[in-house]
Amino acid sequence: QSALTQPASVSGPPGQSITISCSGTSSDVGGYNHVSWYQQHPGKAPKLIIYDVSNRPSGVSNRFSGSKSGNTASLTISGLQAEDEADYFCSSYTSSTTRVFGGGTKLTVL
Amino acid sequence: QVQLQESGPGLVKPSETLSLTCTVSGGSVSSGSYYWSWMRQPPGRGLEWIGYIYYSGSTNYNPSLKSRVTISVDTSKNQFPLKLSSVTAADTAVYYCAREAGVGTTNYFDYWGQGTLVTVSS
């Protein structure tokens, strides 16, 4: 199974919005609404921020939102804050019943 | 509050077997609502799904690791161990255990351990 494709890095100034893409195939991202997103600060464990494409767990800021079109899922962070600077990973269920992650995207808040 | 904690040797010699244990508190590995999973992250790289075990003992592994991986469950200790055989330097990574929610309906990893670094070196 191949990893999902994410941009290596994105950046933006405080207050702006950024979008991180997560590209897969019809056998994973495109075939199921089981896409989740995780935030990881350096040296810390990943934290779930979006599940089932667009749902936010309790306690996660509404500045985080998710969507999907075809084989590509997206994470949008609006009103960027310094604390958002972290690595972000997407994950999807696959037709082989396995799970696959993206390579990760480093977000820099300028 | 569910908590997971990885434990095990931080250094393993090439060709030997990596053994880690994940201990769960605040929840039960006997719950039919969750899968109990392992992931890893090589230094500076992305996450890789290793596999999961269900309370019944059924497992599902990453095809690329399937021949070397064993995940088991010990309900008496509320633990699920990981064994990875014939390790090489490529298996050096931070290993995470996690709870996967949504059995039968969806899947996402809602609770994670802090991770433990395992280095493969002689």
C-alpha cells in the first residue's frame, strides 16, 4: 500500500487560512468517508483533530475543518495561530481493510 | 480518561526480535467497540500503520510487515504486546500504540500513547 500524498510543507501568517491536501486513490480516500487528520507537535504524540472527513472531536477548535472531493481530502485551518505550528497527518481506511497514512505536512506560522 | 503507555527496550540488535507492550488504563482491551493498534514513525518521517488486534484475538497487519509482526492481547493485564522479528536498522522508529474507534462503522485513532523510541543497532 502506498502512503497518501501530502505537501511537505505549508506556511501562512497569523490570522490567515491554509489548506493541506491529502491525495489518495479510489481504493482509500476516494472510496470511503473514513479520512481522519492528526496534529503532532515536536516530540509529542499525534492528536486527532478531524474524523470521518469533516467531524471534529469534542474540544477541538472550530478553526479546523475537513472536506473531500474525489480522491483528495483537505484540512483547512482558519485564523492561524502560533500554536497551530505542527506537523499534520491524514489517514484513511483502504479497500484491503488496512489503514494508510500520509507522509505528513509541516505547518509554519510566519 | 483513557491512557495508553508503551514500554520495552530502547535498543535492539539487528536480526533480533523487537518486543513492546502497551498498557491501557481508564478503558478495557476487552471492549468490543475498539481495535488496539500499533503505529511507528522513523526519525523525521511520516507515520506507518503496523496493525491492530481486536478483543477476540483477530488481527489485521500491514502487508509490508505481516511476515514479521505479531500483535497479541492480554486481557488479564489490560495490555496488547507487539513483536517484530528479524529487525534491521530500517525498523528504527518511535513506536506508538493507539486505540482505534468505530469498529464496524468507521475508524479513527482517538487515544495515543506518548511513543517510545526503539533503535536497532549492534
